[in-house]
Amino acid sequence: MDYDHIRARLRLLTTEQGGRRTPITSGYRSHWAFPPDHHPDRHDGPVTLDAVRTLAPGEEAMVRLHPLVPDLWPPLIPGLRLTMYEGARVVGFAEVVEVVPATR
């Protein structure tokens, strides 16, 4: 499937849980991992925040994920949980709400 973007509910871990110390803004680029039985690799995807300007550690918001190379991302379905990485560190989790196909 060719994605335009993925709508998801993103929750950042708190600093005490090992997450970031500072908020993220739209354009933040992280690595995304999929459940191991679904796809073992990690792929880049910038985040666009919906309805908020920043997302601080411990907070949750709706976001749009923009796969940099959509062909490398596995098929995604609503309800699938993605893990957000910053280097080797887990900094958040996102639940897929909607997969928006690319328009041609």
C-alpha cells in the first residue's frame, strides 16, 4: 500500500520512564518499530502534531506519521501499536487510528 500518512494516537514516555526530557514539535523525526511478528525493522517517519503545538514527555496527542520510504513500511491497520525510538531508546508508543492512502 502506498501511504500518504498514518493518523495515530501518540503517547510519549515520561522522563522518569526513560523518555525524552524535552517536548517535540511538528517535524520531529524518529524511528518507528512494528510488532516483531509484523515486521522486524525500524523506519524513519516525521511526525506532524494535530491540534497542539508541542507534545511534552508523558503527554498524548493525535499525530500524523509521514513514512519517508512508504514502500519499506509494512501494511498497517487501525489498532496496531508502533514503538517510537530515539536512537536505541524507546520514547513513546503510537496506536494506528487510520491509514490514509496516497492520492494519485
